Amino acid sequence: MASAFLHVNDLGKSYGQVRAVDGISLEIPKGSIYGFLGPNGSGKTTTIRCIMNIILADRGEILFDGRPLDRQLLDRVGYLPEERGLYRKMKCAEQLAFLATLKSVPRKEAQRRAEAWLERLGLGEWKDRKVDALSKGMQQKVQFAATFLFEPDLVILDEPFSGLDPLNVETMRDVIREQNARGCTIILSTHMLAEAEKLCDSVCLIEGGRKVLDGTLEAVRTDFPLKSVRVAYAGGKEPPARLPGIAHRVFQDDSWRLTLESGASTDAVLDALRAAGQLTLFAANRPALDEIFLSVVRERRAAAGTEAAS
């Protein structure tokens, strides 16, 4: 198993009586793309700000490459915050070069990298235009470039795909993979779970400031009890509207996707489906990340509501 590049132990942060982060511990492997997931208000951004030393945690330990995270080590970390911020009156290439020099990149090299990154993100012809002349999505790409420009060892991306069209999301996804391939460890915080599933090696789900799920994406999907099957009948026949052990069904890609109830037996479901007609397809699916996410969050909120009512 890869060694932990970023180690967070028992991190806590409260605002008055509200525990925004409550005992979060993370082990982020070196060279991984790590999905840090959770619903709005779950504590993701507060955790990230504590890691970046933007706000001080009330308790906990943060180690980067085996050492306490300090200002010098932060120079090896790229950070794309949820709240974007650029100097709107500066030219795009000029601004990127300036930001790179703040991270100790020599001026000429900073200028070269700035122009190369703008070309990579389809903004080459805008290099001498001021930031405020760019669309919101284009500005986001400029800030995305600034995050990687100085070749950091660790990058934290907080909602990097927000507001982007599918083509630009694909470009960002490709860049993330390229940077990871050069050895950059990447923490991806996003509500776009389909993108997290495409990119991440490991994921962590937090809810109410607490970690509720953590592991490699493969292990999380394999071990999670929520399961579904894809089925099709000869002649395009529909499966019975009601079957024991089936929570719901949806027609998708020329077959039916049936989500099993918790504890349902796949063998029993198969027997019931066979009894209803001639099957031409029966395939067990591992749950998608969005299914796992919704199931865990709903279960925890239902449990919290039961406790509050008792």
C-alpha cells in the first residue's frame, strides 16, 4: 500500500455550538487522486481550509510528507478554492506568471509556463487580454492553471468543475490525469460524483462533520450492500412491476436496471425473474458512487431524525 502523503488525525473545528468538523482522520496515499465527498454543509470546505492553514483547527494533527504542515511546506501545495479570486485588471499571462513567481518560479520560466498553460486550456489567444474580459468559465480555467503552474507535489481542488460545460469538464479531467501521471497527489472535493468516479483511486464521504465512508473506490463499491442488476427479456418484455427484493427499477440502455432492497438475495431475485419469462440478460452491477452516496446520507439522516424524535 502507498504511504500516506497527507496525514490528518482527529481534526476538529467548531463555531459556537456547531461542530463543523468532528474528529476527521484521513490517510491520503502519495500519487493518488483522492475524492473528498459530502453534501453541502458537511464540512468539506472547512476541513480543507484547516489543512491549508487558512483557519486554525481547534484540535488535530496534520502531517505533509511526514512533517507538520508549515508555510515552507505549503509552497509545495496548490489550492483551487471554492471561491474563485483573480486580479481582474491584469492580463491573463501576466497574472499567471506573477502567481508562479510567488511560488519561487524564475520569471522567464514563469512566463513560459503561463503561455504554455493558456495554450493547453484553449486560452492562448486570450493571453494578452485582461481577466475581466473573460467569461466566468474562462476565468475558472485561468485559476485552474495557476493551481498547477508551479508544479506542486500536492493539489487540493474544491469544486473545480462548478459552472463548466461538458467540453471544459473533459479538458479539466484530462489535465488532472496528466498532472497525477507526473506524480502529483490530488485531493478532489466535488459534488459531481460521476466525475469523482471517473478520476479517483480512493474516496472519503463525510456527513455532519464526520467521516462515514473511506477506502479505495474499488473496495467501497465491492463491499457496499446496495446492489443492482441489469435484466432484459426476449421480445422486449418488461419485468414484473412488483418483485420481491426489488426497491425500484428504471429502463436504461436497452435493459432494465433493478435496485435490490437491503438484504435481498440475488439468487432469489434471479429465480423470480426467470419465472416471469425468458431472460436474455442478467448481470449483477456494483453500485455507482452516487447510489452509495445517497444511500449513506439518507440512512444517517433518517437515524438522526429517529434519535431526535425519541
